[in-house]
Amino acid sequence: MDPQSQWAVEQIQRYLRDGNTSAVIEIATRLLPLLRDDSEAHLLALQCMALAYERRGEWTLALQNFEQCRALDAGSPAVRSSIARVLLKMGRYPQAGNIFLDLTRLYPRSAEYHAAAGTALLHLRNPDAALHHLRRARELNPADPYVLNDLAGTYFLLGDLESALSAYKQAIEHVSDSDRSLLRDIRDSIEEVKAALALRREAAGKNGEARVENIPGSVVQQPSGPEPEPLDDTARRDLVRTLLLERMGEQGCRPRQILAALHLWSDFVETLDEEKKPRVTSRIPERSVKPWVAAVAYAIGRIERTPWGRQSVVARTYGVGERALAARYSELRRRLQLQKNDPRYSTAAGYQAPVRIATAG
């Protein structure tokens, strides 16, 4: 690289480090035709422009420039990895996954490539294969909080809650204080796993009554033995809890939201006097309980401001009439003095998906 070309490329790299992507693109666009006789400088300028477009979220232009880099240096693993990273961001998961998997075969001791392959496989709904690569990434780089975070998320998806909690706790030990976003996500995920563990214990205590296959880490309990004895008041009250576990799990609610619903129902029952309590908690058969179940779910949906937290949506989802739902919800709201974003039942920190883009841009 001649001195003049080197100086020009260094200026582009400096603007990229400073985050001035507009200057990078403008200068590189003017300089690239002048650098065609200097292949090294030309490649570096192209890479800088591709990274600038990537940081701006202009995936198509980023991909086009990285493809030009590959034409100049087809054997570069860094260029191939950059192409796969952009493909992943574009949602082209099979193509990205194939590149990352190929890189793990060529460079089996690269934690970065194993982590990226694991991320791609998660997007392809193959958590078992993702687990293999993320475990390998942890072996190669045990102090990377991003790898540990992804590994924990994979354990969570597979229902191994104890391993998920352990991995999240390891991740939080290695997060720098400056990475507040990751720190917040991990802390929130830890609370999510703790809630899932609590729900699993709740379901296990039902002696086979709860159908909880939709709760991560849960094992379906199958009823066995003779016909059960008639339900007492406690068991009848538990039917609401059982249905909350089942229906909110089917609905795709987060564990913390389901746990909040169970807490809300318990708090409501405690507000009832001894005369009123049996009339509310002894509703059998199931169709008489459903309005209460829907009302509790609706209360959580309103507090959390979820897309499904509208009265008509909840009524349709739970198969109850809107008037019955509204009446039960009014009773819950009056007795518990429910408020917007009620801190007793809100998971206000918000939930982040465990999947992330593993390689830095």
C-alpha cells in the first residue's frame, strides 16, 4: 500500500471508529475508483464502507459491499463471517447458518464462529444443535457473557431451567458495568427463569391436575389411580390456578406474567370474607370458573399493556362472554384497587428474547 493510499484508508477507519458513517460512505465512494490499482487499500476501504452501511441498518448495501470484498479476497474468513452476519440480520437464516457451520469446520477452535452458528441454529428452530455449538463456544471462551447469555437462553428453550439459571448467573459475573443493556437483559431473564421454576413447582403440587406442557421446563403430569375424592374448597380454588397455568401457557404468556396472575388471584381470594369466599372459589364445573380465569388474565394483560390485553380479545381467547368477563374484572379491580402498571403484578422491566446476533459488526 503506497503512503497516500494508506493515509486515505486510515482517515476512513478513523471516521468509522468515531461512528461517523456518513463520512465513511462519502469518502470511500470518492476514493474507491482511485484505489483500484492498490488491492490492499481498495479492500480495506470496501470493508469500511460495508461496515458503515451495516451500522446504519442498510443491509442490502452492506451485503453488496461485503460480496465485493469476497470477490477480492475469497479465502478471508472475516469477510465470509461478515456476509453471514448480515444475512442473519436480514432473516436469511439458512444461508447464514451454512456459512457459520462451514466456518466452525474450518476453524474448530474459534469461539466466535461456534457462537454465531449457535445463534443461526436457534433462528432455524434447532435448539439441540445450537446447544452443541454454544457449549463449544463456552469451552473456548468461558468468560464471554454473550455466549453464556445465549447458552442460558437455549437451555431455557429446551426446558432445562436449572442449567439456564446457572448459565445466566455465570454470565452476569462477567458483564462489564458499562454494558448496561446486556446486564438488564440478563437480570430480567433470571427473573423469568425463577418464575418458570416457581410455576413448575406449582404444577407439580397439583397431583396430576395441571396440564402444563406449555411452561418451559415442565413435565406433563398424567392422572392415575382411582377417581379422586370430591373437591373441597381449596381444591376448587386451585381449579382457577390450574386453568391459569394451562390457558396462559397456551396463550404464550411469559412465566413471570403467569406467576403474577397466580399471585393476583391469591390476593383476591384473601380479600373475600368467609361467606363470600365459597361462592367465588367453589364454582364447578369448569365453565363456571372460566370467567374468573379470563378476568385474571385480562387484568394482567391490561397491567402489562400487552397486544392481547383487550377485553374482546381475551373474551374470545378464553371462550367467555364479554359481559361476564367485565363483571369479574370489575370485582377484581375493586377489591384489589388495581392500577395502571400496578407494581404488585407488573413485570415492568420488559422481556428480551434470548436470541441475539452473536458477532460484532
